Amino acid sequence: MDQSPTSADGEVEAPTTDESGAAETEASRSSRATVGAARFRPATAPSKPFVIALLLAIIGLLVFALAASALFVFGVGVALAFFLVPVVNRLERRGMRRWVAAIVTVVVTLLGMVILLVVITDVVVNQGIQFVENLPAYLDDLGQTYRELDLPGWLRAGTDTIIVSVQDNVRGIDQGAVVAGLIGSTLDLIGGFFAWMLLPFFLFYLLKDQPTMAHTFYERVPLPWKDDVSKVLTITVGNFAQYFRAEFLVGSILFVMVTVGMIVIGLVTDSQLLIEFAILLGVIAFIMELLPQIGPIISYIPALVLAIASGPAAIIVVSVFYFVVFNIEGSILVPTFEGRMISFTGASVLFLIAIGFALGGILGAILVLPLASIVRDVFRHFFDQAVLESLVIDQVVTADTRAADG
């Protein structure tokens, strides 16, 4: 082992001028060196623990896929635990027993969820049914406005065909079927009441035993895997929590903006419809924020229908208002609250949402972005690590070598 020269009293002597010059020369050579040729080491066979873990992971995914409907409640519990574990930890640090902190957190969370669900259901059911009932009249008003316009014959003929088709479809909506569908959904919810009864207890045990479960799990992870497992868990929990926390904040801001905006526009343009359905439009904006890119556009459609039934002034003001809201959401709110976590291009987002719809319906479309970001970040971690471990440098080219070759 190399040792630095020492003086008689044991102090380390400073390097001589010749030694310093040699060190500087070596450092300068290293700084001018670049890789001229490199290759990867041949891949080695995976270890037996890795094969066993991979088989268990595949079996677990198959079981989850086959029993997804039955495990949905537990998935909701795990998702809630992402957000509530820090709350319980903070209460425990302030002197509260962990099981007491878990009970308090679960009770307050469930009460808030019930109140929010009742309010949203009341708005959607009451105002939603009223909106569907009045939709034919709104379209008739739109037709009257359209007939008063001076349009070329070819444009009017094509537009007439579209309007007649839309009106026939709307008039064909069975309002009784809509109400029956809402009642059926409510009965299905009641039917699943017993399954949802497990949620508070499952969530309580998750929050109470989380430190023990985390410690036991991490303790059983083989030593060579500990850093990688820790990194994967950090990416998974962080991306999920950050994404949905950001979506909730952005959706809440849009709810307030749209609700207040519709009331103000209704007062300015003397449109009672916009005032009457302001909360419903705000709720739609909040929910549709879960669908990036296309969600805000979908939330604009019912507002446009109401504006059309209210007059030309309302159409212009509502369209300008939603255009401003779209730009605020895309240029300020999303970058501020989501940051660089979901750094996909617009085309990639639409592509991923289409895949999510195809695989899991509306739930798949909502979950596809955080899942895709987790897959991306985990892949980058392991791929970069594999490159560093497998790269073999066969030739180092310095500036002097390049000059001699030249």
C-alpha cells in the first residue's frame, strides 16, 4: 500500500516539486484522455435468488390480474396509505401512540371521503339529470340560432345533416334509462358495501404496522439487492404520491376557477343556465383533470352547450374563458405542481392514454401515466447501472496520440 513520506515527528511531509509536477502531468494526461474503443462484457447467467424472485413476481402479477376486481378495495387502501403514512408518522413524533394516530387518521379520512362523495353525488345526480332532460331544448335553441345565419348552400346542407343526426340521437335518450342507470350504479355500490367495509380495517392495519412491515421486508432482502430495492421503492412511492397529489391540487384549483368563472360569466351575460350549472361544470373540470391533455377539452363541451343555449355573447366569453384556463393549467399549474416527474411529450401522453383505455378502461387511462413514469425511471436506473458494470474500455486515446496520428 502506498504511504506518504513522514518527518521524524510523525507529520506528513509535503510533496516535493518534482512529485507535484509528476502528479500534475498525470492529471493533465488523464484530463486529455478519451475512450477510443470499448465493448460490453458477455452477459452472465442470473443468480438462483433472482430466478426465484422473478417467478414469484410473475405468479403474483397473474393472481392480481385474475382477481383484480376483488382486490380493487385493497388497492384503494394501499393508495390511501401512500398519503396517510406521513400523517401518522408526524402524529407519532408528537407523542401520540401509533395505533391511536392510525385510528384518528382513518376516521377523519373516511368522514372526509363520505362527505365529499355525498356532495359530488348530489351535484352530479340532481344537476346532471336536469341537464340531460333539458339538452333537447338547448339543441333546439342552437338550431334556431343556426337557421338565422346566412351560410352558403353546400355548407348549410352538410351542417343540416349533422344537426338532424345529433338531435335524433339526443331525443332518443331514454331519461328513464338514465335514472335507472344511476339507481343501478347506486345498488351496485350498496352491493359492494360489505367489501368496502373491509377498507377501514385494512387501512388501519397498514398504517399501524407500516414500520414493522417495511423493516421486516427490507431485512429479508438479500444484501446485494438492498440498494436496488430501496431505489425501486423510492421511485414507485414517490412517483405515485407526487402525481396524484399534483392532480388533486390542480383539479381543486380548476374546480374553483371554473365554478367562479361560470357564475361571473352568467351574471355578465345574463345567462341563468351558466349560474345554475356552475358547480356541475366545476366538478366536471375537477374529474376530467385526471385525464391529461384530453380531459380539459372534454370538460369544455358541456359548458359550450350551455353557452350556445344562452346566446352568442355567452359562447364567445365562455370559449375565451376556457382557452385561458387551458393555458393556465398547461403552462403554470402542471409544471409547478408536477414538475419534471411526468416529462412525456404531448404525443406520448395521448399514445399512453390510448393504451390505458384499451387495457383498463377509464381507470387504466388514469393510472397509465404514473405507471409509465415508474417503468421509465426504473428502466433508466437498471440500464445505466448495467452499462457501468458491463463496459470494458479497450483503448484510451489522448490528445498526444491524436496529434501523432494526424
